[in-house]
Amino acid sequence: MPEIQNIRHVSSYATPSVWQVSTDRGDTEFTLKGEEDIRRLSASQLLIADSNGVQFLIRDIQQLDKGSRKRLDRFL
């Protein structure tokens, strides 16, 4: 499962939106259909499913840079 390390850009803060992210497997882009596709696993872990069913892990929200956290917070 790819682990998101940085959220570089989000096309819109309304869904659906296109996310450009850096993962432990390289840079990628995916479409988030709805806010319900972001699931909280614990206080610091999230699981994000894209429109194709691929799941991305955010292991620790606090380890993301400030810009990434700010983009993510709009969906939480």
C-alpha cells in the first residue's frame, strides 16, 4: 500500500478533486470521489481510497509538512 509523504496539490476543496501527492513509491495523481473515502484508522492514521479503489496510507498526520496538513484538514 503506498504511503503518502506529501500532498503537493489538490485541485478543489469540493469533491470530486484531483490530488497530486508524493508517496514512498514515487509521485502520483489520483481522484478523490468523496470525503467518505477518507477513513480515520486511529488518531494519527488515515486511509484514503481513490476513484479506482487504490488505497493510500497516511501513517502519521503530524509527520506531514505544514502545507500538506493544511490541504488535508479541509477534508477532515
